[in-house]
Amino acid sequence: MESFRYPFGKSTPDFGQVATVIPSIQWLRMPLPFVLNHVNLWLIEDSDGWSCIDTGVTWDRGKAIWETVLETYPLTRQIVTHCHPDHVGLSGWLQQKTGAPLWMTQGEYLSALAHINQTGNCSIPAMLALFKHHGLDDTRLAALRQRGNAMKAGCPVLPDTYHVMREGDQIAIGRHRWEVITGFGHAYEHAAFYCADRHILISGDMLLPSISTNVPVAACCPDGNPLKDFLDSLQKFRKLPDSTLVLPSHGRPFIGIRERVDFLEQHHKNRCDLVLDLCRQPQTAYSIMLPLFERDITDAHQCQFAMGEAIAHLNYLEQQSLIVRIEEGGIFHYLRK
Ligand SMILES: [Zn+2]
């Protein structure tokens, strides 16, 4: 097994700068206006320009960076891994500016639309209702309410049309083909891309080197099991050659897929063991959030991730019949069986 390593060391391009990863693949490290301070975009040489993987969130600095980058890298296509605003955010603006069409999976495109337009339970009020059932306190609920629709703020315009990508599709970009590998648990139908010719995986948010991917339960699917979906999806990456160079959306390129997958599996097992231990006494998602994340979470953005993931661990254990849910006064409590 390859040991986990960063083949390019500690070096990263400055924000907004483009660096060559290997010939015909450029790394654009795009800054973000929130805690997760950057997202990696990849520019891949195409037959008559460049295809980008992901676009960055909508804000003036992101647009200004693209204005400069486009002078050297004319876009032919925008290929987007998933619906979160740091990935799809500037796709509408880029399409208007360059005409480059959007490629996305159906699950991601439609859920982006639903969240932007607050359709059904893909809405802030539905999320607040879910978190209230799971015991979140009034102060944090108020902060989330006040934050409003972060999806629309980060992605005000989505292209009206898209080209659909499906599991196993082989996308030709320049001289190479990239296979679409769908993944679940982080978003609705996340697309990663594997180039067998070059042993390169563009992993999006599904496989990150230094932070664990957020696996949230969403209000539109309150009994979903995203932790199981995520762990199952990781098995697809395990099958790739261990020498594969992984280009993640956050952090630095790395080698050592299997060691990283092992680590993530152990990480979630440890968290499940902790939740099981805590559930000797009745717990809510909110009451396990602090011990699970080992810090107090007051920032609304982080709170949304943490609550969604706390519920995901409870759903995972409940669906294995290891804990039971008891409703009391409209609040869900969980107890070990
Ligand atoms: Zn994401």
C-alpha cells in the first residue's frame, strides 16, 4: 500500500494564481469568503480551450480572479462536481460571460435549482424545523434564520440548461478520457473524475486529504442515511490504483487513497462509538454535537454542517437498530438499546 503523501510538498499556489500540476492540468486556488478559505478549481486543456472543474462561489473577488484567468484560459466547458455554492456558484455568471456550457449530474443540477428557489423542503424554514426537532437551541436557530438562503447568495444564477453526466460516462477532455464516478452522502449525486491514462482522480469533496467530508442529513430527506451512503461510496475509490494522484477540492494534491479511506472509516467508527457511549443517557443531535466535534459551534455556517452530520450519525446507528428514537414534546431523543 502506498503511504499517504503530498507529492508537491507544502507548496500551494497563491490565491487566484494558476499553477501547473502536470502538463495540461492547471490548479487555480480560489479564495472563499468563509471559514473554509479556498476551493481548488482545475483547468484541463481541451481541444479548443480549457474545461474547468468547478467555478467558485459568487463574490466580487472570485469574479475578478476569473476575469484575469480567462485572458489566458478561454473556457470551453464548465464541469461541476456538485451543487454546493463554492463549486457551482459562478456557473451562471461564467456562462453569460463566456458561453461555456454547464456539465453536471441530474441530482446535483436539480437540487441546486431547488435550494436556490427554496422549493419544497429544500428550504431554510424546513431546515430550521428539522433542527428544532433535533433539539437545536433558540440562539443558533435564530442565527441560521438570519443567515437566510446561503445557496442563493453564493449562486444567484444557474444556467437554464445543462449537459447531464451519469455514472460511468467517459468524458473526453483534450487527448484524455475521464470516467464519471458518482458518490453519495455529501451531496445528492456528486461527480468525481478518474483519468485511467494518467492515474489521476479529481475527487471533489468526496475525498479530502486533511478534513473529513461533511455528511449531512437534509430536511428533504430526514430519514436519509448519508453516512452509510458516504462510506459505501468510498469503496469505489478504494478500487483505483493506489498510486493515483488525487486532486481534491480543498487542501493539497495527495497520493495514498487507501490509507486515506482507512483513516476516514476509522474516524467515523470512532464517532459512532462515542455517540453510542453518550446514548447510555438520552441525547439529541444538538446535545451530541459538541462532544462529536470537540468544540463549541456558534458560527451559523458551521452549525448547519455540524447539526446535519450529528443527525447523520444518529440515523446511521438507529438504522442498525443500535439506538432507538423517542419523541418527547416534539423533540427527538436517542437512547442506546
Ligand atoms: Zn461540498
